[in-house]
Amino acid sequence: MAKPATRVLAVLELLQAHGRISGADMAARLGVDGRSLRRYIAALEDMGIPVTAERGRAGGYALVAGFKLPPMMFSEDEAVALSVGLLAARSFGLDRSAPAVASAQAKLERVMAAGLRQRVRAVDQTVQLDVAGASAAASPSHTALAALSVAAQARRRVRLGYGDTAGRESEREFDAYGLAYHGGCWYAIGWCHLRHAIRSFRLDRIRSVETLERPFERPDGFDALAYLLRSVATLPRAHAVEVLLKTSLERAQALLSRTIAVFEQTEDGVAMHCQADEIDWMARQLASLPCDFEIRQPPALREA
């Protein structure tokens, strides 16, 4: 059975192809009843497409004379999704994002029906997003983001020019498995041929990207964001922590950020492994949990 959206588009195609067509003929072609057809016509009108209806035995439907279909059409849900996406782009720390977003929005508005255009502007003027940690100081270039995403998709090795936190410059070959955004920064995650291991690199520290004609194989099912969160959670710190949470894995992950700990389902509950610089801070995190738990290490955390 065709989806309603598919039939709405089929109605539009029939109207464009025939100029004027009777309701009975259109319903027969679509295999629907008259009530369903009227609902699809109403859906087109909600999208800003003017349809005239002639009543009576010889009546039918037609597009308003002189109406020209824009090259792109969006449903209301699609328009809202695009609007929120453009808002988010401003907060993701990409250099030149503001003029690029403004230009993209202007182009989209030109091809939208008046009703949708009003909704898009309303979202832009009234909605605010807080993308935690995003800042101009951690702004990667569009060039690096685009080049690495293309290389990851095509599975082509690149040569990276990179500067670390101390300002030391280095060059390495790199197989980009994927890219992720976390904590206000963009990262490329993949195999570093200099270190012979999977590494993550902040895009704002990448000085240059050169695509090489060397293919690579990405591990099946590799999750770039999951790897990044796990690596952040397991960074060596002052105290190694292990706690058994008496709850489900899903609830544990909902209660505590995956950047804080790594969770493992066991027969007795969920084992939480993490690193902490401050025992008191970790004690406060645990004390706020609405589930029972058992501290396995360190003893100082149990006392706190």
C-alpha cells in the first residue's frame, strides 16, 4: 500500500500532467475513494500549492492558472527540521558558519511556499539552541571537515598536518573512519599510521589535509562517537573507580553521561569503570543516583 505522502505527490503529478482532471478519474488512477482524494488535495493546499475545485457532475481539479511549481518542495516537518538544523550549524563552531547559514536560509526561503516560509522565519527568530561548549576558539575550517568526511566516505587515506596542545607541529598519514562533535569540538577518528593505533584528532588543530590515492578498510560497524566518548571516559586520572550499579544498562547510561564512565552489563548489575581527579566530585555524582550501588574501588570513595 502506497504511503499517503506518495499519493499526495502522485496527485500533484496528475494535476501537472493533465491541467484539469475529474475527481472520479483521479481517484480511479490512484486507487482511492473520494474522501481520501479530498484529503490529499487539502494536503497540497497546506503545502502552499493552490488547487481549484469545480463542483458538479463534470467538475474536477486543476492547479491555479499561472502557478509555477518551485524547483524544491518541503513538507512542514521538513521545513522545521531544516530550520533547526541551520540554527544548530551556527552553534557548532564552524568558521564562516554565520554567512553560510544566512545564505542557505535565503535560498531555501525563495523556493518555499509563503506559509512554510513564515514558519521557517518564526523558528529562526524565536528558537534558541544551547550547544554546550561550542566556541570560536575551537573553530575548525569547512575545508578540513569537508575533506575528511569525503575521505572517510570514499575510504581514501589522507596526510594530515597537525598541531598539538603544546604547539608542536607534526605530519602523519591517517585513515578517517568517521567524524564526531562533542563538548564543543569536532574530531576525526581513525587509524593513525604514525602511532599505529586508533586516534582522535581535533579538527581545529588540523593545519592541512591532503587526500592520497591509497584505499583503506574501515572496521565493520565502527561508531566514531561511541569511540570518542569511551576514550574521554577512560583518560588516565588520579583515581581509578569501579562501582556496581543495581539497575539496568539503559538506565545507567541515562543517569550518567557516557563521557563519565564506561558501562558493562553483568549478572549482578551494571559495572561502571571510570577515572576521576576528585574523589568528592565522584561521591556527589553517586550520591545523587536514584538506585543502589556498591563501591568496589577505591576505598577513599567509599569513605567519601
